[in-house]
Amino acid sequence: MSVLYRTYRPQKWSEVVGQDAIVSALTDAISGKRIAHAYLFSGSRGTGKTSVARILARAVGTAGEDINEIDAASNRGIDDIRHLREHVSVLPFSSPYKVYIIDEVHMLSKDAWNALLKTLEEPPAHVIFVLATTELDKVPDTIISRCQTFSFRTPVREVLRTQVTAVAKKEGYTLDAGAGDLIALLGDGSFRDALGMLQKVISASSDSKISREEVEKITGAPRAELVNMFVEHVIARNADAALKILGDAEKMNISMATFSTLILEKIRYILLIQHSASSKATVEERVSPDDWNFISTQAALKALTPAILGAFLEATEAIGRARIQTLPLELAVVNVCQK
């Protein structure tokens, strides 16, 4: 099987997902012949920065032999940039422009930044730079001020779910609603990571129909039943049972960040159903039939309060800072159940 994120990497503007404002701005600039000589693309991993850079290069008429990609993580020194400066002065082979895509540009050394700055200040007319970074705060202001900057949005889960479901279909597989949603969650805001997770699932699947339970088994994600039991005990204010489940999850080496996100989402869905009849169709579409039965049953009890959602929202945000990963969730359980 080919690598999915490479096979389904966007090749043209219409295939770029979730970055409509950026695509519109770039295509308008190209059609209006307002092409800048330096662009800076920032955003988290797997959001399409390099793909858009390649599409931009082709859109201005650059042939493959005149597109140069440089990984600043391994070419970060002053000598590398000096070599680049010598290279840019050479005319393109067969294109109106030579395009230099410098990925992970924040990794450049201080001396390399200074050398690059000189080139950006007076670039040859035939050169376009596209700098890409996941850490914009590490890029010097002097560089930023000489570039047209574009911030790539992290795709929401719904966008990732739609994408992985569509790719799975093209590969001859069907994901149930819960499976697509869990793969999107595990993708953690990255098209590349979500498609990588889908590939892992497809490679290990025994047939063409993939359920959430199969995704859980293959990826090691928390089982829906475990999350549901935890939420049920929290709503019933049964601290002992809820804390036992956290202990079991820790022994199973389950990611507390993933577990907490699933808890938070389940509580959110229950609260929505309790207070908004119009939300039922949307929630039911996103979850498996078993999950829908659980959510609707808990919502009918009218026992979930906004304070519970708030407590686990705080816990989810605190997990990344905690030395003991289960501690924020344990604290949330105790606080919720003693009220």
C-alpha cells in the first residue's frame, strides 16, 4: 500500500482543505500578478504548509527542476545559507521563477538568519522564497517583516473526520461514524497524522468495514465502554468507582490526554442533548449507535451540570503541565463528586 498522506497530498488549489482564506488570497494575488518574493507560512504540523508552497510554485509557472526544497533542520548553518545565496543568483533552467521552499525555517542558526536576511532584503527578480515554520515565535522580526505571512489553521475534528472517511472510501474501506471520529481525534489536528493513523488501521484491518472497536484495538485508544463507565460514575457522583477506572486506564498505559478529550466530548454531548433538542441529529450522526444510546440515556436523567463540564475542561488543559498525568482528572473527580 502506498503512503496515504503522500498519495492524497493536495496537488491543486481545489484540493486544499480547511485553508480557504489563504487559498483565496494567494490565487487572487497570482491572477492579479501581485506575486511577492518572500512568503512565510506558519502553523502546526500537518496543516498543509509545504503542500500549498508546492502548489504556489507550480501556479506561478515554475517547473520541477526550478523548485528547490530545503530542510532547515539539517541545513541550518551559515555555510548552507551562503551556498543558497550563491545558488539564487543563477537564472532558472526553464521557468520564470526559481522557488525555494525552506521547511522548519525556525531551526536556522543566528548567523544563518543574518545571511538569509541579506538575500531577502534584495532578492533577485526571478526568485521566490517560501519559508515554513511550526514555531513562528522563533523567527526573527526582521525576517517576518520582509515576508507576506500566512497563518495556517489547525483543522477541526469534523474536517479531519470528513477527510479520513473520504480517503478510506477511495481505498475501498468504510468507516462507521465512531471509527472516523476516533481516527480524527488521534490525528491531533494534523491531516498527515490522521492519514497516518488511517493507514495503520487499514493495514491491520481484517475486512473493508471498520468499526470504532477495531480502531480502538489497533491503535490502543481508550475503549468507548471505559469512557462511558467513567462518565456514568461521575454523573452519579461515585468518586470511588470513577477513580478506580482512572487507575485502570493508567495501568493500561492509556494516554491521559486522549482519555480526557474523549471524556470531555462525551460530557459535552450529554449536556447538549439535555438542553437542545435541535442538537440530537448532529450528535447522533457523529457517534456509534451504542454511544448514542449511552448519551441519550444519560441526558434523560438531567443530572449533568455545566460545572462538571467546566471541571473536566480545566483538567484537560492542565494535563500537559502536570508531572503526574492522572492528577488533573483525579482532582476533577474529587471536586465534582464532593459537591
